[in-house]
Amino acid sequence: MVIEEAKILRKYILTTDTAAREVLINYPNCMVVPNDEDGIEKAIRTIIKGNIEKSNKSNDYKYSNYEAINKIVKIIEKKNNENLLKGTKTWKYRYWLRLIIEQIY
């Protein structure tokens, strides 16, 4: 989530070579460094010296909650269906699902 916030604010991002690097694939102003002390130290020294390469490409990054909301809707629908099979009351799940859908559209 922090990386997404930095992208929205168009900040330069430094991250280690871990799974987080995948969210930076199309982000122009970032540096991915080895996940060890030497890699991190070298990157910080480079940034402090001002030797970072910033892209001149405009950042057309657009943030959307659509994917996250769809995942939540699917979880609620699944829980609702499980409860229908058990005969449990489902009004709570229908209520939350309706609220989420209203926020999307």
C-alpha cells in the first residue's frame, strides 16, 4: 500500500529486489536494488549524492480501487453462498455487498 501511495504522489521510490518490485514495472521514477546491506547502502549513497536517474516521462499513473473492490465483492458473495447452503441468515452480507456496489457505480 505504501508503494501505491508513493506512486499516486509521484515520488521517487527505492525498493529492494523482492515481490514489491512487480508493482513498479511501469513506474518511471524508481530504483530496485539487491536485497542486502551493500545494495541498500549503495542506493542510499547514490540518492544522497543526487546521482539518481529520474525519468522525464510523464507519470500517467492512475489509481483505481476497482480490482480491490471486486475481490471484496467476490469474498462477500462466496460467504453469502456458504451461508445460504447452511441456512444461515444472509442479510448482513447482502447489506455490505449492496454498499460496495453502490460505491463502484
